[in-house]
Amino acid sequence: MSFTLTQIFALGVGYLSLLFACAWVVEKNWLPQKLVKHPLVYVLALGVYASAWAFYGSFGLVSQYGYGYLTYYLGIAGIFVLAPLLLSPLLRLARTYQLSSLADLLAFRYRSRWVGMLVTLGLLFGSMPLLALQIQAIGDVIYLLTNESSPYHLAFVFCAVITLFAILFGARHISLRERHESLLFAIAFESLVKLVAFLVLGGFTLYSVFGGFDGLEHWLTENSDTLANAIQPLENNQWRTLLLIFFATALTMPHIFHIIFTENPSEEAMMQSSWMLPIFLLLLALPVPIIYWAHHALGSSLPIEYATLSLGGYWGLVSFIIGLAAASGTIIVMTLALAPMVLNHLVLAVYQPPADFDIYFWLVRMRRLLISSLIFIAYLVYLVVSIEHDLATLGLSAFIATLQFLPGTLALLYWPIANRKGLLAGLMAGFLALGIGLGFPILLDINQITVLGFTLQLTGISDWHNITLTATTANILLFITVSLFTKMSEEEKAGALACSQDALFFPKRLELKAKDSAGFIRLLSIPLGAETAQREVSRALTELNINPADTRPHMLRKLRGQIQANLSGLMGAAVAQELVDRYLPWQNRNKSSENDIHHVERDLEEYRSRLTGMARELDKLRRHHRQTLMYLPVGICTLGSDQEVLLWNRAMEKLTGLASDEVIGSKVGHLPRPWGELLHTFLEGEALQVHHQPLEHPDNTKVWLNLHKAQQDDPATLMGGTILLVEDQSSLKLLENELLHNERLASIGRLAAGVAHEIGNPVTGISSLAQNLYYDANEPELVQETSQQVLQLTKRITSIVQSLVNFAHAGRHSDSLKFESVNLQGAVEEAIGLISLSHKGRNRVYENACPANLYITGDTQRLVQIFVNLIANACDATVDGGKIVCLGRQQGQEVLLEVHDDGQGICPQNLEHLFEPFYTTKQVGEGTGLGLALVYSIVEEHGGQIQALSPSPELKGGSCFRCRFPLPSSDVTYQESSSDNEQNTDR
Amino acid sequence: MYAYRLVLLLVTLGYFFSPWLLQPWGSSDWYKPFLFWAGLIAATLWLEQKRRLELLE
């Protein structure tokens, strides 16, 4: 049955309108999202692989090689079975770095614009035969169905409609990495149409021609010899080569790459496709031999490629729809994939729009122009070349050409030392061999060349196996050899590490010249214009959820990476790399810096599920150690050598109120007050520990901290820096203060009895003088003298009371210290005066041998407390008439104060415990055991040290307490507050 | 991850021994390559389930 051109045109346009409607309903959100985003839609869209070649060209393969046609399906099924090892890593890379094509991927890995250009050109030339094949298939089917001598015009009309569809639904988004759900759904619909129609056609053929499976078996038994003789079975190596060619297509053919990686909804969908796509392909492959045998059984005179038309009648229209669905899907996706590749790697390489252009509008417009141009060029190739060559030849040439990209792509994942020179050398060798072996005879009709006296016969596609092996072997050998014997640039090494599956990428913790997001906008405005720069920076900030005011180096590095990825999605990896390198440069690029630990940890977390054996156990250990650090009840903060915060554990979060996410990546000095200042000062100081460091929060609460630091320098891992340990001593300090306050009260209590006794004497004297006054009131001279004596006694009482009041006014220990210049002799004198008031202190001989001009810096009342306690202890240790000597002297940069006594001395075993709280050698009820602990604490607060010696070096026997205080500097500024941070460091 | 190694082994073996699939061309046991293919799909499905279980662990 023959059809008219109008009928075929109406059917074709009707089908394409259905395709438009399909995309339209998705665009309008008329279909449930559950259906649109279903993994099956993705799997069916992957069916774009089954182009017109699968429905027409594969019959050519069947006629030549029998089951050799299965390589077309098994090859790509094989790569999907290996999805976890090959496709998933590539998907992660494509997503992370916004790589939308094979050219982007290879240009990113090998850090070369030349690689991008060569790959684009190779794919362009490799894809053209396949595109032309699609148009040819439509043209030929129209010709066979209508018997019209010139189907070219109709083929052109279909090309125009397909161009319109591709522009409307495939080139709308600015970013190349944006998914086109409507397009994907339409392509999935096409695959469903192809599958159902082909299965129906196959089923009908089986039952109408053979009467079912039994009939087929019967027919095959009868004709087995004829069928076997009709083909030339593939040799084992030819089969394997074909399998390899089709295995590579998933990675190298632009349209397959586009659906697999750019339109992928999730990694899970890809993993499901590892078994769902092979089922789809199995169902598509099943009717092929049946239809082929039917073609033989019916004795059809049609070319074998169009065996689907053998049934005749309306089944021809079904065949046309299958072909149209396959061809349109392939043309649309192929041009959508090729257009941005050409734009990014060829057009933008030679021309970049000025900064005052609306770059988004320009890019979309250019992409649409390129889609139209590519389809038009494919149509021209169809007119010029395809007419002379069959579909199998064209398709096989295209697949062989793209095989040349397989070594570079596999090396991208699994061979980190591969470099751009090796890749370019290998590709050029491979393409040269293909150009001579296939290009000359097919495109230029040259069948013989003479080089250096040798004549080479060119047999074209009939010798495809040897040509493929020669080209691929030359490619691989040169790729390996050149890579092994040439060096990689630092940039290339970074690219290799970013892509490698066997190594983790260790980016450096470098600082950027731009110090904030405004700086990014300012610098990017130069190539992109202010508006585009603002938009791109804002977009990256939003995607990373970064506050525009955040100036942390870590966040700025992340921002730079995201901007590069987004620009890569917009203009391709090579241009993005160049723009970012040039306009967002690193500071001190050549300075050796440490690895970015955050990046390493993130990679390890992502890689975790793929670790096995020892690596998995080591990773568990790493996580355990990290958890230990994170949950340790002591604040831990690790810093890089540039003082960037690398780790901030939970205890630090609790202590500071600063969440890890807010702090990581900051310079320690930039942390909010008062932490930034405190930690920075401590880091800059020489002391490795600071004890009881007071810190006042903005809400006026006060804490006491012990700070420790340690340097870690590991040149092997390039992870030097500092570890800070922060202990909260507030509760301990408060408890200690409470105990010491109690001890002070006890001292006052002990002194009070002596004070009362001491006051008694002058009071008695005043009483006697008062009585004298009563009787001698008439003698003015005597009254005056008596009054003077009363006044003296009153002054003595006032002095005694004042001493006690002053001592008591030392107040609670937690009160602020008042550092001032204190005369040592005066302070010792005051202490002796107080002790002399007490019962035990009365019958002792005191000697204050401190020079009158000896000063130390400290709090007077605290220092008096020290001397009171030490002298009181000396009194306790001596008997009546015992001698207590207080010596003071300067020794180097220290002031020494020694309290000697000639008492009973201290046992050596007690010496080391003397300053421990509650340790006492006195009888129960006589001492609290806190006196010397209090002394120790106050001496420490004053930056000093105390030491107990027995026997005393000055007196015979007895003991000596030696306090060392730092010599006051001449420029000390005394403050009326707790700004004593620098003073209370252990020396 | 162990499952992936198994997949790799399976695909490599399949690659080297698959020319055997050519044999039944034109004979009454023409469906054998498709049975082999179906077996490969079943194995892949099983490995995929195993991978999912490993991820859940």
C-alpha cells in the first residue's frame, strides 16, 4: 500500500504535535510530580540511545553478522551494569562542578581549553553521521511509503519542526545543568512509543508470518543452513571490539551523556537504571531477528534496513512512527548536547561578549542559533553524504569515532597521572588513523594513498575492525607514553585529584584577594558586568546558604568554588576556570599552605559507602577519634598555621555559645568578643598555659579558664597548626574562693581575741586617766596632759581596730584585685602588727629585714594576707621567745620575701603536701588546712611562686617560706579593675 | 562495595565469553542469547538490592 506525502506529513506533524502536548502538560504542571519525577521516566528517556539506527541500521548489522547486532544493546547495558563504578562517580563530578558535557568533563580534568576544543570538534564530526542518519532514515521511509522521488523537502520540514521543539523545550534555561523535565518526559514518551510499537510490530510479525513461536522454530529448522550462509559471523575479537564500541557510547555520545548526567534526577535513579535499562533494551532487541526472518520468509524486495516495512499496509505507518520517534528524540537531545559544547569550547574560546551585554540573553540566543545550525548542517550532510552510504556505515563510523574518547574518560577516574599532553597526543593519533582509514574513503572517496613510497589501500568501513583497533591502540599507546614521560602542571594535578576515584582531593587552604562578597562582585564585574556579577554572587551565596557579610576564608573559598561551578554550568568548565583564575585569584599562590581539612572530611564522608576492608576499618577509627574529640568534655579548638579555626568541639560551643558552623573557617582573631581577643592574645603570647584566666561575657557573667596550647607540625601531611585546650574552671574557682573566704574569716576570728585583749589595755588606761581628770579638774595643765594621753590611747585603739578592719576588708576572694605598687617592708610590718595582737603572736621576737625601698606589684590586702598566714604559721611552729625573721631582697628579675623561724621545722614527707587544701599537721580543731593553700593561691595570682624549706637557711633549724614575685616594670600601668590578665601567668 | 567487585568480575567474564552468544543464530534455540541476557539482568538486580542493603547498614 502506498501513501501520499500529505498523509505522511499529517501523520508526522500529528505525532510531533503529540510530543509538544506531552512536554506542554509537564511544563504547565498538569501532571502529578510523582509521575514526572519517577525513575522510570529517566530510564525511558535513556531509551534515546535507541535511535533510528536501532530500528533500521541494526537490520544491516543482522544481515551481516547475525547476532552481532546484539553488541549494540549489550555494550551499553554493560556500562549500566557498571554504573556504581563508572557512571555514579562521573555523575557526582558533573554535579559538583556543574559539568554538562564530555568536553566540559575532560577540559575540567585536564585543565586545558585545547582539550575542550579538540573533544568538541571530535564529537561534532563523530555525531554528524549519526544525525544525518536520523534524517536519512526519515527521508528513506517517506520515500518507500510514498514512492515520491524527492522526500528531501518533507525531511526538511520535519527538521524544522524538530528544531522548533528543541528550542522551545530544550534551550530555555540559562544554566546548562538545569534539568528540562518537560523535555525528559517527552523523550520518555517517545521511548515508550518506540518500545510498544516495536513490540506490537514484532508480535504481529511473529503470529502473522510464522503463526507463533512453534511456526518460527519450524521455519528456522528448515532454513537454518540458508540463514547461516547468508551471514558472515563475527570473529570473537570483532565481536569484542563492537561490544567495546557500544560500551563507550554511553560515556562518549553527546546525547546519551546529556540524558545520563545532565538530566539525571538522582543517583538513585541511575542505580535503578542499571537493571531497568537492560530490560528496556532486551525488549527492543527481541523483535529484531523475528522481523529480519520475516523479511526473508516473505521474500521482501525492500532494503534490509527497512525490514520493518516488509509487512506492508498500515504497518508501514507504525514503522514510520517508530522511526520518527527515534530520529526526533535523537536529533533533539543530540543538538541540545552539542550546541552548548560548541558554544563553550569553540565560540567562547574566540569571542566573549562585552561586560555591558546581557550575558544570559546572549547565551540563550546563541544556544538556539547553534541548535538550528547543527540541525541544518546535519541536513546538509544527509543531502551530500548519506545518499551514497547505508545507515550501518554511517552509524558505525560515528560510534567508532567517539570510542577515541573512552581512554581519556576512564583515565579521568582511575589514572591520576594521565595528563593533557598525553590525551591530546593520543586523540590526535586516533583521529588521524580514523581520518585516513574511514574519512578518506567515505567522505572524500579516496581509496588509496601513498606515504613515503608505501601505498596504502583504503577499504573504508569494510575493514572497520582493523581501523578501530589501529586507531584505538595508537591512541592508548601515545596517551600512556606521553603521560608517563611528561610533567603535569599544578592545576592539572588539582584536576586529577578532584576527579580521581582512588585518591582524595586535597585542596589548599589559600586566601583569596577578595575579602568579602562585595569584593567578589567588584572583581567579577570586570568580565561579566555589574549586574551579572551581582546575580552570580547572590546566587552562589543563596545556594551555599552563606550570609553576604560572612568574611571567613573558608566560606570565601566555598563561594569561589560555587561561583566557578555555576559559571561552568553557564559557559562551560574551561571558560569558568579561566574567569575565576583570572578575576578571583588566590593570594600568595606560591606560598606553601596546608590542606583544606573540611574538604578532605567531606570527601571522606561521601566516599565512606565505597570503602572496603582495611580502608573501611581505618575510616571507622577516624570517625571514632573525631567523635572523641567532638564530645570530649573539655573545649578543644584546632587552628591552622594561619590561625584559621579547623575544629571547634561541642564543649567549645557550650562554653563560648558559638556554634561550630559559625566559627569553622574564621581567623581566630575575628571571632566575636571576648573570645577572639582572648584566644588571639594567648596564641600570640609565649606562655603555653594560662591558669585561672578571668573572662567577662558581654552579659557581665564571669568565667575562669585554664588555657593550654600545643604546636603540631607535620610536614608529611601539611597539616601544621596549633591545638588549643580550654578548661572551664569557674565552678572550681568559686568553690576555692568560698573556702579561702572561710579561711580568711577564721583568721579574723583568731585575731579577734588578741585584738580584744589589746584594746583592753588602752581602755583601762583611758578609764584611769578619766578618774584622774575627775579629781584634778582644776589643774589646767594636768587636764591638758591627761587629755593628750587619752587621745594617744584612743589613737592606739583606732589603729588596732583599723588593722583588723583593713584585713577583714580584703573581702571575698572573688572580688577584683587592685594592683598597685606595694612597699614590702610596710606590708610585712602591718602583718607583724596584726599577728602581735594575737595570743600566740605576743611572745615572739620579730625582725622585719625588708629594705625600705623594695616594692612589688600587687594587691596590698592580699599581700598582707600572705604575710599574716606565713607569720602566724611561724608563730605556731615556735615556742615563747622564738625568733621570726622576714627577709626581702631583689634577685635578678624577681623580688624574694622569706619568712624564717627557729621553730621545730617540717618533716621532709610533709613538705610536698604543705600547699594542698585541707592538709594540716596541727591538732584537730587548731587548723583548717587552708592557710597555706590560700597563700599559694594568692602568690599564684600575683604571678609568683612559693617554696617551703626546712631547715631554714638563715636560722638554725626551723623552716623558711620563700615567695618569689616578679620585679615590677617601670612602665606598669595600674588599673582599678580586673585587667590583670597578663599578670597571673605561671612563670 | 564488595558487590561492585562482583559486578566487575561478572562484566569482565561476560565480555570475554559473550561471543558464545553468536552460536544459536538461525537455529531453533534462537532465544538462548536472550535468556543469557535476562540472567545477567537478574544478577544485576540482585546486586543492586545488595548494594542498597549495604548502604542501609
